[in-house]
Amino acid sequence: MKKITFALAALLALGVAGCATSQEPANTEGANQPAAEQAATAGAEDAVAFTDDLGNEVTVANPQRVVACMGSFANAWELAGGTLVGVSDDALTAEGFAIESPDVATVGDFTNVNLESIIALEPDFVIMTSGTGGRGGDSSQVDLREALVSSGIPVAYFEVTTFDDYLRLMRTFADITGDEAAYEQNAASVQQAIEGIKSQVPADEAPTALVMTTYSGGTRVQSSGTMTGAMLADLGVRNLADENRSLLKDFSLESVIELDPDFIFVIPMGNDAEAATAALNEATAANPAWNSLSAVQNGHYVTLDPKLFLSKPNANWDESYQVLYDTLYGQN
């Protein structure tokens, strides 16, 4: 009886084993995938596709190792709820940016970022500028795109001049991070504040103005196509440089004196802003007719804070508008 019982038990055991092997195999999809491919598969549902400012189609999925190659972009990425592993030098040295991501590495000056330093950080998203008006005359990083893309690294290019550009940038960043609350706080609410300021602009006034940036090599005049110029246009100002395009190429005090604008705004730029301002003041003092200008006589010769009018103010863009509004209309 014991032998029969043992034999029966053995047959039953074999039967159970046979049933088990006849079941569908366990799902092992991704088990043999490299870690990077597994991460891509896991994040596929979170992928965000968009067109950057160069017209490139870009797709990113929940990036965790992000490099921003301009200080204002680094700040904007964090404002949208993201974190960083690498930034250009100006993100850590320029006033107005407070990078909060821990252990951030630098990848060089934004006018000459180091490709090897970027790739060494193993980024899953790189944010670059397509602008060409930076310090040194050219801050474009477009020539690095092919090397990054061929390395399998998603890269997107942006150019931010106006507040609308910043709003578009933040919309894209918040779509990627999924942090809608950050967008509302650092973009949508700023837009609402700016609209409130613009709504107070007197309809029957159109003051004239010139905007000048001064640096160690001289002085340049800005049109309404620049950051500060665009804000002034939004506030009902007539920029005389738009009507006298020669000023954009060849600055001359004589032309400024002849135009006699209601307001003159000066933005110091460069590593030695005080020296740049002093150089302009010395040049104007040497011209006796300068003090006869309406802007000078009425106290409308104004030096603007580079933190609000040279570097992109990002979440403080409404403060930049308010400063200009108060200067233009606050004394009315």
C-alpha cells in the first residue's frame, strides 16, 4: 500500500508540474534591456513632443539629468519645477539667478560652452540658446546640436527676448515637468500682473524715448525689437530709434541731442558696469548741449538695473514693467 501511495503521489506531482509548464510564460519584457532603454520605455507615457525655436521636433520623457547652457534658462527650468545637473557659468555668477539644484557642475561660459563637459554629465535633456546677441556678439550654440543628437541626447533651442517668449518657454518647460502649479505661480500670475500694468497706460500719451546700453567699448541704441524696447512699446512709448535706424549702427550724441527724446534710459552692461557708465557720463559732460536735453532737465535720464533689463527677469518680469511704468507715468 505504501508503494502504491508513493507512486500515486509521484504521478500527481508530475501532473501538477506539467500543468504549470503549460501555462503562458511570465511577462519578461524589458528584462534584458539596457538600463537606458528601460528608462525610456518606462517614461514613454510621459513623453512630451514640441517644436523648438529653430523648428526642430524634440521629444523628451521625464528628464532627470538636465543641462541648461544659459543662466536665464537654468533659472526658468527650476521655476518650472525641474532640477539640473549642469549649467553655464553665468547661472552661478550673474545676479538675479539663484540655482537651487544640489551639486551642479559648470559647462563653461554660455558664449563658449564645453561639449565634452556636457556629454560627461550624461544628460537626458540639454537646453541651449539660438540667440546671437550675447556678450562677445554671438551666444549661439547651434553648432553643437549635431554632436549631441548623434550621441542620443535630446537638445532644444530657445530664444527669449520678450515676455511672450518667456511665457512660451515656461509653457514648454511646465509641460515637460508636469508642474502646472509652478507655471501658474511663475508665468501665468506674472502675465496677469503685467496686463494690469498695461491697462493703466494713459491712452492720450505717447512719450518719446531712447534706450541705450553702455559698455567698455562704447554705447549702442536699442530698437523696440529688444527686451527693454519691447516693454516700452507695450507701455505706449514711441521709440525714436525705430524711426531713425541709423542710430542702431552709429551712435552719436549729436543725433540724440537733435531728436531730444522725453526719456533716455541707460542700461550698463559688461563685467565693469560702473566703468561703462562713467565713460558715457564723461562723453555727455564733454558736450555742452547735453544738459539742454528735455530728458536731462526733467530728470528723465534714467539708469536701469541690469538685473531687470539686461538679464532676463523671468518670474520678476512684472517688476521690470512696473519700474518702467512708474518712471513714465508715476509722476503724472
